[in-house]
Amino acid sequence: MKALLNTLLLLACAVTATAQEAISYQTPPQEILKLVDVELAPSVLADSKKENMLLVYRDFYKSIDELSEKELRLAGLRINPVTNIGSRTTYYNNIEYLNISSKKIQSIKGLPEKPRMANLRWSHDESKVSFTNTSEKGVELWYVDLKKLQAKRLTDAILNANMGSVARWFKNDNSLLVKVLPKNRKDLIDPDNAVPTGPTISTSDGSKAQNRTYQDLLKNTNDEYNFEQLAHAELMEVTLKGKMKAWLPSAMYTSIDFSPNGKYVAVTQVKRPFSYIVPYRRFPQQTDIYKNNGNLVSAFNQVPLIEEIPKGFMSTRMGKRNLQWRADEGATMVWAEALDGGDPENQVDFRDEVFQVKAPFDGQPESLFKTKDRFYLVQWGNENTALFYDYWWNTRQIRTSLFDPSNLDQSPVELSARNYQDVYGDPGNYVTTKNEFGEDILLIEDGQAYLMGDGYTEAGQFPFIDQYDFKTQQTNRLYQSKYTDKIEELNDAIDLGNGEVLVRIESPTEYPNYFIRNFNNDTLTQVTDFKNPFESIKDIHKEVIKYPRADGLELSGTLYLPADYDFESKPDLPLIMWAYPTEFKDKNSASQNTNNPNEFTFPYYGSMIYWVTQGYAILDDASFPIVGEGDNEPNDSFRDQLVANGRAAIDALDELGYIDRDRVAVAGHSYGAFMTANLLSHSDDYAAGIARSGAYNRTLTPFGFQAEERSYWEAPEVYYNMSPFMHADKMNQPLLLIHGEADNNSGTYPLQTERYFNALKGLGAKARMVMLPKESHGYRAKESILHVIWEQHQWLEKHVKNKTE
């Protein structure tokens, strides 16, 4: 018997060994490749007056060489210890200057050679822009004089951009407050060659610490040491002539925040003790307020290590939180404090109270208002008008209230309380303007405020501008887009009194471009002229379809058909369905449609739209609502609703005569991957599936996941029923699993895919696992992305389009 067991073990090892493929990076078919390898238009950064724009260019992908640079993963950060900046930073490679009135695009002289620019920031007068440039040696500070269109390097590669704020303009715009590497930084410990000095031990004293499954946490004393060395920085004042002056000594600074009048600076730093179960944002923190010459004014706030807070998404810590400067005053600090012990289970009249204290911050705090639910934010207006918002996740409710900060004896006036998932009822966002301090405040003219909204309706999307009277609470519609063949995004106000607004207009075949809309005289002036890089798919068919679920809930999705599709003969096409589940607390919100057929067709690395060139029908952004009304939680019936959502889409497309329902693939990323595995396990509606960067065993995320706030021990049947891993024996359709080996997303450890694949393989299911070196939750390297598309193409061709079984 022992000999037989050894033989079987060796046989199993041999089977496992021969199942591995040594394969180099592959590329997809040419029709897809030319949609992936394109040069995109720049991002646009407009100044507050909408007089000038910066056109900022970047490479759409990184290279695998870039992702292979040295990386340390510490306390929720990913750091390149050689250059001292986030190892996954998005870099820009060029900046151009566009004057809106003349539409003239001008180059910036003197930009770095082989630029890797990041951390762009306008000066207060918007005549300059600072940025960092990452060289092989480290991070440099640069700025652009927009009047001269000239770039200049201010420092050598001495900046510390590893954590939080890097550089902030002083109010005079003649110098910046900058984090630089400390002179006494010690050498790092190489984690690959470090010799352990003992075990790592964690203890529990009986207090509940129910935290999400964070990644990249500190693991041992070597990690603590390296984190501390990489986090420490000195604060220096750097003038535009490149002169440097010490401002504060070395500490683990996270944020630098100047008061609106520029006379004070709130500086926050991380302190010890560190934690092995939460990221650095929950380490002890200290916020001090200094004069702008570096003299300490107030040791304003101390926050202890936050490992333990009450259970629930609406729980919070005690003490001052949400620290912010009051935007309509020179130097007033505002913050919130919990009145319910931070515990959403406690029943109280008010959840939070918001306070303020004026410079020099040593007076008695003054109460501004109390909130019925959890404090969200304040929007300051003029001296007697401001708004505050509070919300409650469990009911999906957000409340807007008006108050007079100059007369706190008056009670706030509730303006609205609405379900924030109700997009049809969304009143829009209040328009802001810059005040004398350069801060964003409510735009109020003669008691009238303005709102800009997306304008989703049952009939389509029609963005709008409303005028709102705070006294009468009456709304007057000033403008609503009438486009039925395009999308007009109301980007920002220019001069609402004269009817001018900056808009962005697009259509399925027209690349998004910027215009000045004057809605008083109905004129449209084009500002940018970016070309469509996806001309090869401009003739594909695109429409939004609506269809009912078995229980009557209305669903929708965006359907793409090949350009040469014959609508007379209606050949049955293979279908790829792409979706992502969303939880709702009411059916009305769940049934609302936010798909717009007029949106520009923009394939990106994760898109399935590429395969419309290969003879597939694509249902993109298919509705997958998971509804739990009243006391019922959405996940109580997750699987049944999931299957019903997918089946409704297939039934609708089959009835329209577009698809072969025996050749349907379902695909998703992250929670969409979790969805995909569940659909293949619990229905026979699909020929195959593609699951990217997902989690498949919910017991590995026992203190909640996605929108589930109950722990495993409170709802074990939910965790079990929702986990594809627990039902791997039911998998009878081919599943392609893809995952980045360096995934940093909470809960989606690479281990999730590895263990799930092992279960499928052990149970005889058809599966393929592709682990992408160096890639995180989203994929960045061009080599990886092209290979992922190739893998998906091979899988779809074999198991869907040319399905034989």
C-alpha cells in the first residue's frame, strides 16, 4: 500500500509538472492590435478662469522593464527605494500650453530630457505649474513659468515622494514647501538577504479588531525599519531661484496644507507604534499648525493607532477627524467628532458634531452644527451661506442642509434627503468659484446658486444647469442639452451670468473635444481638435438595449455588433457579456439606466469591445443589480439574482435574433471575476468564462467584502453560498483565470486564484490560470496587456466561437 501511494504521488507530481507552459509574451490579431497600440489625446487641465489649458501627455502603458524596477511593499505603500517615489506612479512625458481664446497650442521650452513628470500643481495665481521629474537617481522639483513658457529645474534628485504631499506653493507663489530626503538617512535592509533575528509575534488582548484583508502590510521589524527610513523627510522652503532653507527637521510627514490666507500650515506626520494589520493611514498621527515661517503655533491633534473600531461601514474613530481649513475665512480650522461613540449600532439623535476654531487655535472650539447621519463634507459660500452633507451607507441616503455660519443660533435648514443611488433624481452638483483666497466656494449671485447635473432620465441623458434660490428653495432651469445623438458633458462654469460654460462633446464616432457653450445666444465655439485614434471601428453598430428580469426589474446594457452585420438575415453571433455586480437597497434605483449609446466607443486594455472586430456581439456594462430591500441584505439572494440578471440579457438578445445562445461567454474583473465564477458554477447559460483578478473564497475575507459588512461568523451561509471555491465541484464550463502576481487590492490576493485553480484542476474542470509577473490589480505593462488580450482571444475562439461540445 505504501509503495502504491508513493507511485500515485509521483504520478500526481509528474502530471502537475507537465501541465505548466513555458511561454513568452504573445500579441493578439492585427485588427485588435491596432486598437491597442494607439497614441491617445492628452489630458486637459484648465485654469479656474477657463482662459488657458495644459495639455498633458502620457504613455498609455508602462513597460515590463519599468514594472521590474526595485519595489518595496510597506504599510500599504509601494515604493521604489532607488528613486523614492511610488513604484506604480503614472508619469507624463510632455506638457503643452493652450490659450482658449486663440486656440493656439504652444510648446514648453526646457522640459526634462526623457521626462517622467508627476505631481503637477498650479500656483495660486495660476501663472506657474510645479511638477516632479523622476530621473534614474531620484525625484527632482521643477516648475513652468507659463508667461514665458519656460521650464526650470529647482532641485537635484533629493525629493522624498514616497508618502503623501510632495510640494506645496507658498501663498506668494515665489517658493514651495518641499519634502526632501533627510541627510542622516540610513541604508535600507535588503529583505531578500536579511538574516532573521527572531520570530514575528502578534498578540490579541481580547479587543475586537475586525479589519478588511489589507495587503502590503508591515510583516516584521525589518519592514518597520525600512518603512521608517523611506517615510522620513525634511521640510525645506525652495525658492524659484533654487535656494533652499530648512523649515522643519526630519519626520514621517504625510500632508502639508496651507491655510487660505497662507499664514499658517497644518502639517501631519505618522508616529510609532506601527501595526502589522492596518496600513499607514491608520498608524498614530500628529497634526501641528505652524506659521508660514516654520514656528509652531499649536500641537493641534493627536490620533492613536487605529486597529480597533466598531463593526460596520459607518463606524468611525473617536476624536477630531476630517480636519480642513474653512475655505471662506483666512485661518479657521474645522473638524468633525462622533457623538455615537463611532458605533453605528448606537441609536442617537445626532451622529456627528462639527466644530471650528480660529487662529491662533487656542480658543474654545465653537459648534457649527450636528448631523443626523455621518458627516460627509461642507461647502462654504459667502459669509452667511454654507451647505453641509451627511450620509448613511446602510440606507444609501444623503442629506443636504443649509446653514448660516455667521449666525449659529439659527437651526440648519434641510434642503433635501435622497437616495444617492437614484440617478434620475440627482439634482446635480453646486457650481463653485474661486474667492479672494483662491479657494473653491459656492457660486452665489443675489441669493441664487447654480447646479450642474448629468441629467439621466428614462428617455436618455440630458445634462442641465439649474439656478437655485436658497430662500424659496425653488429651481429654475437655465439650460438642458438637447442632443439625442451626442453627449454634452457640462465641464465647468465660465460666466453663468453671460451664459458661458465649458463643455465636452462626444459621439460614438467623435472623439471627446472641448467647446465653449453660450446657452444665452445658442453658440458653440470649439477649443480642442483631438483626432479619433479608433477610426477602424467607427462603423460598428452600437445601441443601448433594455430588457426585464424575471421578477420585472428593468435591466440594460450597451450592445455592439460588427460593422458588417447583416440586419436582414440576422446571423447568430457568439456573445461576450461584460458586467460588474452592484448592490442596491431599492428596486427603483436598481432599474435605472446609466448606459448612453452616444458615448464615444473607447476600447481600453480591459475592454471586450476589441472582439467586435472578430465577429462577436458584445454586451458591455450589462446591468447586474443585487437588491435587498428593507431588512433583507442584497447578498442574502446573491446567487439567484446573479443568474437571473445574466439569463435576462441572454433571453433578450436571443429574442432579438442577434446571438447563438449556445455560444455565450461571460467575463469580468475583480468583483466581476467573482461574478463570472459564480455564474459558471450555478447556471448552464454560458459556454465559457474569463475571470480576471478576482476573489473566490470569501472565508479568506472574513470581516466583510465589497458591500457585505457582516462577518463570516454572523452570516456563514452567505459566505459559503457566495464562494465559487466552495462549489468548484459544480464547474462544468471552461474558465480562464488571470491574475497579477503583485495584486495589492484588498481581498484579491493572488492566492485566491491559485487555490481556486488547484481546486478546479483537482476536480477535473477545464481551466487555465495565467499569472502576470509584476502586475497589480490593474495591469500596466504593454507586454502584459497584449498577452492578456491574446490569452482571451485564444480562449474565446476555442471555447465560444468554435465550440464543438
